[in-house]
Amino acid sequence: MSKEIKSNLYRDAGVDIDLAQSLLKKVKQKISSTKRPEMLTPIGGFGGLFQIDLSKYREPVLVSSIDGVGTKLTVAMMTEKFDTVGHDIVNHCVNDIAVQGAEPLYFMDYIGIGKLRSPLYEHVLAGIADACSEVGCAVLGGETAEMPGMYGNDFDLVGVITGVVEKNRLITGEKIKPGHTAIGIASNGLHTNGFSLARKILFEKCGYQANSRPALLEGVTVGEALLRPHTCYWPAINKAVQSSDVRIDGMAHITGGGLYDNVPRILPAETDVEFNRDALPVPSIFKLIVEKGEVDVVEAYRVFNMGIGMVWFIPADQADAAISICRDCGFNATRCGRVLHGSGKVRIL
């Protein structure tokens, strides 16, 4: 039976199957460029197939994570700039598994949208493909769900990632002990967390537009500052875990909850960490939010990363080597704290 039909009832109901296929073709080559040798089939099957090369591992452990971009997407829609959120979702997911020492293998995305439209769709997928290519991670597949009446003009973006690490090289934090040094690696802004508060202060309370240029942002628009892509720390992590000069005993990706909530996730029960809030510069977008919103400093460090996007815990005598690796990879890094005897808590001084 031919698939040619003469009616357009589904399109009239708000779902355009032909448009989805047409837009996907525009970025299919870019997505295909992320292919790794372990992929057994091209994108488009009912399930993505990925065969791990067991000759490379003795005891491989798969590490998976899922996350979303959150209300940063609202800012993307305000500015009609969508490629950076593709980078956001990939980089966030990569960081989440990299802190356990896992190499990113493959990534899958979900886009839920009220009405599929161009160039939003192609730009998001192109951003995902570019971010995956930068870390050697394959785009294994994805799902686009056009749901009129549920999302309205909005859309949602979710990513799932899988990586692999040798069991004896897993980084869990259990070896962190008093005397260890905390190395902070700089963020470039909000990354993908705290946007509900940021939008409330900047757009509702202050009345800024996405193209507003407050003096504190030194010529950068509010939209540009908010849409800076989530920093991916994999290059430095990958170099460090292969180095004989550095032993990372724990890593924390500083996302929603800030230093206060993310660092305790990896701390042994008998340790505390004392951080120096002045160790790394606080990006101007945070200064603007805190000043205009009269945000209490403790709340600011619980909602936002406040300039520290990742923390490594290492023996104190290896701090210089760790900082050197980060800087060689293009990251601003410095000593930002120390591990003490305690009960799994964080203090920021």
C-alpha cells in the first residue's frame, strides 16, 4: 500500500511529520560525523547499537546520566539563539560522568516541543553534534516529540549519556581525607542551573530585556551572559587521569545546589571542606543577580556555582601539577579549599 495520502488531518491537528524529516536531513551529516567505530548501525533505527571493545578493558563499568537544560531554554527563546543549548545539554552530561573518571561513549537526546519549527530544531541538533564531536562522543540516536496543546510555543531538551571506566579507576571520593587540597576550576557563568531565580530577578524585578546592557556586564547583553554554554571539563579530566603526576581522589560537578549541596555527595562522612570564596573571580552575571536581587550570600552559593564549575580533591603535594594540567587545557584553576576532619559538611569563608 502506498504511503501517499490525500488528507492532512494530522498536520491540521498540529503535527507535521514531513517537516520533521525535512529539518532532520539538514543536520544528518553533522550528526553522522560523531560516529564512533563501536556503532553498529546508523541513526534512525528503533534502538541504537553500540558494541564495547572489551579488548580495551579488564573490568569495564558503564556510567550513565540524564539531565535537562531547564528554564535556560526560555532565554534561548527570548533571543532566538538555540545552538548553545545543544552544547549545554551535552557538556552538562559529560561532566556528570567525567567526575567518576568515565570516558563519554554515546549520547541520546529528547526534544519535546509544541510546534516544530526552523531554525530552532536544526540549531539545537547541530549544537549537540558539535559538542559531542569535541569530546569524541557518538550521537547514538534521539527522539523528537511534537505535542501541540502540551508545550505551547515552548520546548524541552533532555540528554542521556553513557560512558565507561575501568573498575579499578573509578573515582568515587571515598579516598578523600583531611589534608587534601580542593582545586577549583572556573565556570563562565550560570551553566545550566539557577535560571528560575535569575530570570525572576533580571527580567521581572529589574525589567531588563535580553538585549539590555547593564554596566556591570561591561558591554555584554543580559542574553549573551545567560546563554554562555556550560563549560565542559573533560579535556582536563582526561589528561589528569592519564597523568602519573596527579591522583584525583574525588571530583564534584558544581550544578544546582552549588558547593553546599554538590560537594557532600562525594565526601566521606568523617570529613569537611572549607572553601575560600575569593579563590576564583566571580563572573559579572552573578554579581548583577546578587546585587539587583539582594540575594543572601549563602543562598547565592546554594543556587549558583558562583564561578567554580568543578572541584577536584587531590593530595596537597600534587596541587601544582593539577593546576598546571587545567591551565594547559585552557581552564582557570587554583587552590580553593582544604579538607578537614568533620562530618561531611561544607563551609565557605
